[in-house]
Amino acid sequence: MIKSEASSVALISPDNNLGRYLDQIKKFPMLTAEDEYNLAKDWLDKNNTKAAHKLVTSHLRLVAKIAMGYRGYGLPVADLIAEGNIGMMHAVKKFDPERGFRLATYAMWWIKAAIQEFVLRSWSQVKIGTTASQKKLFFNLRKIKSKINALDDGDLSPNQVNHIAKSLDVSEDDVISMNRRMLGGDHSLNAQMNKNDGEETEWQDLLTDDRENQETLFEKHEEKTIRSKLMIDALNLLKSREKDIIIKRRLTDNPMTLEDLSQEYKVSRERIRQIENRAFEKLQEAMKLKASEIKLI
């Protein structure tokens, strides 16, 4: 990411002494929302690496906390934290403070993604899996096996396989295969497997992940939230009758008819239609204006 930032974080690497590292990162102050916004703007607008460094170091405790949750995979905690720190740096690099949410909320996606990819890379010479179902299996199989007291040194019973498959909404064949992989037995990429629809395929055909990345999904969720707020703010600018009519005509699951509203307001259907159209135009204009102000469009 940013060389000066990366090197500064490296100076407090957890490699040599994890306990000392955890003590060190507690010394970095937590940021207020205002401080975080100003630092993010300095980094975004002025490329101020000192601001970026403060954003990263103030969240190192969050990285460590998330990394601790992946200790059960037999990998050094220091390595997990180091990978999480890389994810944190990427989060700062792409963070937009104008979106209205805190950096920690956004960064969690990047931190977890970086750590999970590291776990998957480190677990086997051949990737355990990159599809949604395979990742879900990998990161939840051990937990579910523990809950049902499944042995960790052999194949699962048919009942256990069925229970796990239903719990995670995956195929029983995927459960059996993943369990064997996690017990230490790598299979050929050409090994035959059954997909959920019953068709046979090779293991290598299941390694492609066509999903949108986590950043894109998160941004879409945030944009939807922002647009909903814009809608509410715009509605509040309308007169009470305009607001009531536009909601009942366009923003409900079962919209009222012009006839119903004409009887309610004691005016003609044409008058209701005119009010509705004018209110809708005001609504659109207000939302476009506000959206342009926050660079949403």
C-alpha cells in the first residue's frame, strides 16, 4: 500500500513477541468519529501518509481480535495478525469517509477476507475451496463437529454428514470431501465429485468463485441505505397531502386507486392524479439534488 505506513507497522510486528505486541498496540489511541473523518480526508485528498498511519494503528486492536478467532487452524497467531494488518491497510486505502459509516465497520470485511485467504492458502498445497459453499464448509465444519461430538480422526457417520449438510445448506458429498481434506488427505484436482444437482464433475471445476467481492457487496448495501435515507428526507419536504398520496400510490405493497383517494379527499380522480404527479416530480428533484451533493450520482 503506502511504503512508509507499511514499514511503520512492520516496526511493531507480532513476529518476535506476541504478548509485547498486544501491549504495544493498546497504546495507540482510539479515534473519535470526527478525528477519523478528518484523517481519512487528509489521506484521500492530500495523500497524507501520516494520517493513513494513524488510521491503521488505531485499528490494530480490531485486527488482533479478529485474528484470534482463527487460532483453531493451527497457524501462528503472529502470521494471522500480519495478514489481517495487510487487510487493514487495504481498507484504509479504499475507505471513503463521505459514505457516512465508520472505518471499523468497513475494515472488518477486508481484515477477515485477508485472514481467510491466508488460512486457505496455508492449509494445503491445493486450495481447500474458493466457492461460497466450500468456504462456509471450511470455516464452520470444525465448529459443528465439536457441537455434535464428531470424532476428529476419521470419516463422519451418515447421520452426522446429513446433519452438517442441512445445517450449512451444502451437499453431503461436499461435507465428506471437505472433512477428509481437513483430516490431512489431499485429493487430485481431477477427482470425481457430485454437485448438488446430482451431476458428476471434477474437483477443479468447483474452485472458481464468481461472486462479487466483499467490497462491492458492502458498497451496494451502503448505497441502498443512503438512498433509503434520501427518500425519507425528500418525502419530508412534501406537503402533508402530497406525502400521503405519494406513499399510498407508489410506496406501498398494495397501492390505493385514484378512486379510493378521491373519495378520501373529496376531490376528483383527476385532481388526485395531478397531485400525485407533482409530488413525484418534487420527490425526484429533491433526491437528485441531495445525491449530487454527496456524490452518489
